[in-house]
Amino acid sequence: MFSQFFTKPIFSDLLVNEISILEPRSVLELGVGDGAILNSVKKRWSKAEYTGLEIDPLLIEKVNSCNLGYNIINKDCSSLNLDIDFIDKKSFFDVGVCNPPFHEVDNNDSIRSLLEEVNLRYLIDKKSLTLDVVFLLQNLLFLKEGGELGIVVPDGIATNIGYRKLRAFLLENFTIRKVVQLPSNGFKKTAVQTHIMILEKGFPKNDFAPLFISDCSGLLTNRIDVNLEFLERRMDYSFHFWRINSRNRMRKGLKLKDLNPSITRGKFSKRELISKSIPFIHTNNISESGSLILMNNKDYGNFNSELFNDNSLVRQGDVLITRVGKKCVGRSVLNPLESALISDCIIRVRLESKDDRVLLINSLNSSFGRGWLKANSHGTCARSISMKDLLEFPLLE
């Protein structure tokens, strides 16, 4: 079975209540899970014809034991083997609700067929896709024109550069009614960054979309309206809140890429370097205050540099930045060591000018820089920042 995280009831209610259709005749849920969203559907739309599909018979049995009175079909929503008694309901549903599994699957013929049907051919050659993308597209396929979908999406769909074309597709073909950034504890038994996306089937009706952030009680706060042209890059509230409130603090036009840096990341993982019994710099060696934490009993320069390529080697004056982690993304330090090794969780920025190094490290460690790094990081569980992202880092006066 696929790994799936179930929403808390308060956020299931939020998803259902943010859909604007007051009295839908038909509601579709692909991946019923533990029935949290179904409970919310029943509370708001008790008279609607509900169709639910779920791959796990044990979950179906659990939901049925609650006597909700709805028929749930035991089917694999990921394979599109729905043609037996379901494909005739294309463009049938007024509302779709969904919390898809965030599981990666091989790109197979049925998924390629789906991608062809919705004209997302750029994804066809990918070896694998995450099921949240598959479920999103299936839901949109089964909605009536003017129907609405409320779906929980992982941070990747909202922020990852690899899904920029997918966001462009949504913006060009659907109305983004709203995107709500959920707190990281919105799921049971795990901490993941997710968003609720409300879409209407049909060409965009507005030139902007409202973004919100939800608190732990499910209350929407701090609405910001973002022009559609900016949403292709990212759709998360945090990024656009930072962007709107920081425009006047950036040095005009000057970004890290303008300093012609040499930028790379370590090649070897923490586990691989530990197995070689060689001291190295990892995320836990860079403090929040911007200093390098070294173990007294370790000689960080004691290794044969010929055994490692240049990506893993740092020298004095290199700027080191933590690339990935739950709470440490973007921590940075000016390396004081003559030579050392870095793990693949560290990005190395090399600048020839001392003034440029000082400018970069001061910008990174400023409140503005830390806000930018937090806003531009992405990831469902651990957060990360890419080298491509960092090249766009704006430098302060």
C-alpha cells in the first residue's frame, strides 16, 4: 500500500468549507483514507451524491464501521483502471475533495495516457511521478466545467522549480480560487509542509489569486492577493509575503550571480564520509549565529585531497551554506580553515574578491537574508535550497 498521511479533522473541515459551491449534487473523493474529509463532506453536504475510491480494503472497512452511510469503491486510483464502471463519469462531478498520498510511482502507460489527455506532455518522459500530481490531474479531469476541487498538495507542487510548468498549466487552464499554507503539524503523526489548493475548472476569471496562511486552529489569516504572473514561480504564502514586504530592502539589481561565483555542493553523503573515518563539515557544524563549530579532537585538514574531487573540498575564505534540513537551511559561515571536506548537505560559494565575500556573508546573515532563505526554501518534510535558487540571492546595500 502507499504511504499516506491523514489530515486532522480541523483541516479537513477547512478544505471542505473553503469550496464556494453551496449545494453540489455530486462529490468525488479519490483516496478516502481514514474518512476525515468524508466526515467533513457529510457535515456540509449531506444531500450530495458521494463517490469515494480507496485502494486499501482495511481503510474501507474502518470507514464503513463508522456508519456514515456512503458506498466506497475499492479501486487503485493511481492506475487509471477506472474504465469498468467509472470512466463514463468524466466531467460529471460538481466537487472534488482529495488528500492524495505523497508517494512516488513509476511512470506507466496509464499515467502517460492521463498526461496526454490533459496535454502535459513534458512529464511523459519522466521515469517517475509523485501520486499527488497524478491525483490532482485525475480530479480535474472528472470535474464538470465550473466544478471546484479542494486538494491538499505537498510543498513541491507549490514551490519546486521542477513543477513550474505544472503551475503554469494550472494558471492557464483553471481559476485558482485560493491557496492556503497549512501549519507543518496539519497531518497526524508527522510534520510536513502542505497547502490546500482550491481550483475551479475553467479558464481564469481573475488576474490574481488570494493566498492565505492558516493557524493551528484552522483560522485563515493575513490574506494577500498575488498577480498570476508571479504564481508560476511559486504559490506559497510565505514566499510572496516576504517578496511583497522586502522589495525596497534589496540592493538594486545586484544578485549573487552578478559576482561570478564558483558554486558547488559536496559530493559525498554524511554516511559515506563517516565510513571513510575522515573529519568533515556538515550541517551541525554551522551554528545559527554564523560560526563554525569544530570538534577539538578532529584534524579537519588531515586527508588526502587527491582522493576527492574539487566539489567536496573547501579552502579558507569560502562561504559555506547549509543546503538541507528541517530547521537549519541557509545557515552560513566564512570558512576559516586552510582546507576541509564538506558533505553533500553543504553548498560552497567561492569568490575571489574579499569584499565580495564580506558582502555575501553579511547579506546572508542579516535578518533580511535569513528571511529570503526561509521564504525561498522548499520541501514537504525537510526544507532545502538549491544552487539555482542561491544564484538569485539579492545582496544588501
